[in-house]
Amino acid sequence: MIFLIIFALLTLLASSGVSSFPFTDHGDKSEQVYASTLYQFQTGTRIENIAVRSNGKLLTTLSDRPGLYEVDLLKPASPKLIHHFTGYSGLGGVSQASFQTSSW
């Protein structure tokens, strides 16, 4: 399951809605993994980092603007701006500092 989440996250980095069909190798058996675009930011957007929250939602930082966005995998139509960091031009990463204690 975590492999599917990671693979889905990587598709956010793609600038086009291309589907691919890679295979994973688990010793003597292989399984086909399907990729799909969860949300596509506007052309030219540079995603810096993605983190999976304990509630399954994705946190993304963008290197070309100072906003922290949340993408809900159940409703990926539009990312939610969590916080805008005034005075900065972009964000360089995201990391969990403690367990999730708020509902945002």
C-alpha cells in the first residue's frame, strides 16, 4: 500500500496527465502497478516536496511560491492552501516535527 501511495505522489510531479504501467518485482512474482494523476498544478509549477499526513492527505511545498498546500486524495479537485509564508519566494521542504494534533 505504501508503494502505491509513493508512486501516486510521484505522479504529482509530472507536468502532463500521462498514465504508465510499471511492474514491481517481489522475488519470484511481479504485480502490475497503475499510476494516475491525482491533481495537476498549472504548467510551470515546481513541486519541491510531498509528505503523507497521518490522515492520508498530502502536504506539498512549491519551490516557486511560499505556500504549503494540502491535497485530499478523496477530493483532489483543488489543493487547499494551509499557510502562506509572507516574505519568502518559495519553500524548500516539508518534514513532520510531531504527531498531528490539529484537524487542518
